[in-house]
Amino acid sequence: MTKLIVQIPCYNEADDLPATLAAIPRVIAGIDTIEILVIDDGSHDRTSEIARLWGVHHIVRHRRNRGLAAAFRSGLKTALAEGADIIVNTDADGQYEGADIALLVAPIVAQRADIVIGDRGVANNEHFGPLKRRLQRLGSGVVRRLSCTDIGDAVSGFRAISRAAAQQINITTDFSYTTDMLIQAGRKRLAITSVPIRTHATPRPSRLFSSIPRFIVNTGITIARAYTTYNPLRAFVGGGMLIALLGLMPILRFLWFWALGDGGGHIQSLVIGGSLLILGSLVAILGVLADLVSANRKLLETALTEIRELHDKADRQSSNRSEQAGVEIPPRKAAG
């Protein structure tokens, strides 16, 4: 039995949620059970009530708005607890075509991928303006290089994740999970692919960011943080070497004037260069320490994954014993 749970993070989506729910397919080849999970991220409208009226199987509600990354984390945690074999994340604003969920899950059902990203065709998407197209392509190019993946639309929120991959993903950012998840998955050597999907125009502005400059800054910080977390040695040693190289320039300048007999008037170059060399060395040493911390983090993540697998095994054994004893297992209550 293969269970798919479609999770929908929501923040004041009472108006758009019904159309999104109606578009989700109820039958998909290779999937035995399809359930829907709504994460109400502290909405002030009737989002949770609308979800209940539409018969949503699972509802998680945050008492206050915690952001998209926190909503995504809550969704993954709940979906895993409810026994999902595949998790699909989609937006509530109707940007993505619900019928394309079948395209997303197909590579996972066929065991060809751990994570599948819906590619919106950013370069030719008629719903994106020229500036957004350029920024999306630039950002995706940076993420593609840093994550060692070949994904053309890195910030697409329409994605499918296998259970095994979801157990290994640990989102730590507070802004958006999209780039953090890709860099993390790429560095963990998970099988990632993308499929072309359809999109629709969204009349309202994004609730994730208030302006494009703010989005660029927050995304840049998220990318830098994720890359440094999983590649600390390269990031810090590279930065230290760059600082040390800059420090060599004023030192060489001092040596040049010293060779000409005028070194006394350029002591400041020697001081600045020496300071930069020391700073570069300290940054490189920090890289070694950060790499040791990173090794410890990998051990902790491995232990966390094994704990999750043990919980799954215990749940399956408990379920099998209950079935053999003829005891009916009550359904889990949706979190609220």
C-alpha cells in the first residue's frame, strides 16, 4: 500500500483554498491512498474551517504566523507521523495545476528519484515578469552550482518527496525551505530530478516577501547559510585564502618601496598586509573547527534518521500485532 499525502501550507487562504482542494486528484496510478494535509500558519480568516468543511484529512494549526519554512517543517513531521510514503507540497493560491501531482510522483513511484521538483519553465513562463524571470534564473543557477544538482527551477514550491528523503531533510532556515532543502539534498547525494509543470496566474502578491529586494536579501542569506552549513571547510578556507591574498598585496607594495630604499615611509602597508594575513589564517582555522562541528552534525543527523526508521518499524510491528489479534486500530486525530 502506497500512501500519498498532499500538504498545503496556508496563511489566510480561505478564498483560494477551495479551488486548490478541488483540483487535487483523488486517483493516481501507483498510489493506493491519497490524503490531504493543511498547515494553517496562524491565519486570521476561516482557513481551518474551510479545510474541515472540505473534508481535509489532517489539519495542523500554528497559534501564530511562523513563516513558510516552519509550516513546511510541521507538514513533513505530520505527514511522516501519518504514514506517508510520498509527500507532495503545493501552494494554496492556485499557482500550480493540481492534476500535475501525478507527474511529480511518477519518478518516485518508479523508484527513479527521491525528490522531484516541478519546473515552471521560468525562462518562458508568461505569468512571470521580465525581472522575475532573470532573478529566478540567476538564483536557480547559483543553487544548482552550490548543490551540485541539475534543477532549473530551484525555488519552485511544487515538489514531491519520498519518505526516505523526508526523514533525512532537516530544514533549519526561517525564511523559505526551497533552496535550503535543495542544497541539503544535493550534498546528501539524494536522487533529485525535475518535471515540467503548468502554472496559473495569481492575482494577489506573494505573502512570503514584501518586496523583491527583500526577497533577494533573504534568499541570499539562506543560500549562504545552507552552503556554509554543509561545506564549512571550503567556505571558510576559501574566504581565509582570499583575505590572505589581499594581505599580500600591501606587503608586496612595501617590499617594492623597501627595495628602492624608501621603505620607511610605507610601514602602514606592512601593518595592513600583516593584519590581513593574520585574519585570513584565523578564518581558515575557523574552517577546520567548523568542519569538525559539521562532522558531528552528520552523526547527529544519521542518528535522527535511524531513530525515525526505528519508530516506523515499531509502528508497523504494532499494527501487525493488532491486526493478528483482530483489534481495530482507531484513526489518528488530525492535529489542531
